[in-house]
Amino acid sequence: MSAAADQIAVRVLKYDGSEYRRWNGRVAKREGSLIVLDAEFEYDVQHQLLGEITGGTRTLEYYWLDRWYNVFRFLQDDGNTRRWYCNVNAPPTFDGRVLSYIDLDIDVLVQADLSYKVLDLEEFGANAQRYDYSDEVKRQARAAVDELVSMIETRQFPFQEDILTPSVVS
């Protein structure tokens, strides 16, 4: 498969289907329901919680087609983990060229020392009313947070420094 064939687009949608964000990444690994992308920021981004993310910042992005979250591993220039950022979302769809998911607002910020903070619960509550999230969506979102917290606290994949290091996906 050529490098161009490995390149895909990621689309982040709001619950009403409107596109919220879009970027490109390269498929680094595909195993079962897991898709790992190797991506980098194309331009500088000012993020409310992460501060300035400079263009060229590299991420490994972990998406499961059957889970209600994804995990972004932000890398330092030397390839070590800077932090993880987890998004709670409806399970993504992937057609081979575009990976799309509905962002459900709740995020978990995980530092390199694996301390963490659950974020945006108020935004989730507001959008649950605004978009009329079903009881099932609300239940799945809460379960996703619980699963992520458990994975972080028990150092499960991908919350380990020695897994799928940049040299493995290069």
C-alpha cells in the first residue's frame, strides 16, 4: 500500500451532524477494531486546556470502531509522551478514506505522570439538553469515562510509555 493510500481524513461532528473539526493522518496500524493514526498538526492551534499546540506537533491517535472514546497521545520532539487527551464520542465510522465520529463533549486530560482530570461535564450536560441526547447515549458516555479512568489507573493500553512508540510506527 502506498503512503498516499495510508492517508485518511478525520472528521469530528457535533451530535446534529455538523462538522466541527477536520484533519489528516496516516494509518500506522490496524488491528481488529483498533485503528492507530500517526498525525501532526498542520498549523498552530490555541487550545483552551492544552495551551498553544505548534504546527508539526505529532500525535498518535487511537480509535476503536466499537468503543465510545478515542485517545490522542501527544508526543514531544524526542518521541516521548507529553500527555494524552481522551475524547468521549459515539463509536466512529471508517470507510477506508474518512474516519468520522460524533464528539460528546466530555474529555479526559492525562499528564505524562498519568495524573488525570475529567473535563467538560457541564458542556456535556448543556449539549445533552440542546441536542436531546438519548438515555442510551448518556449512559454510554458515563460508561466511557469510567472505562477510561480505569484504564489510566491500571496503566492499560494505550496509557503506557513503551507501547507503539514512534519508532514502531515510522
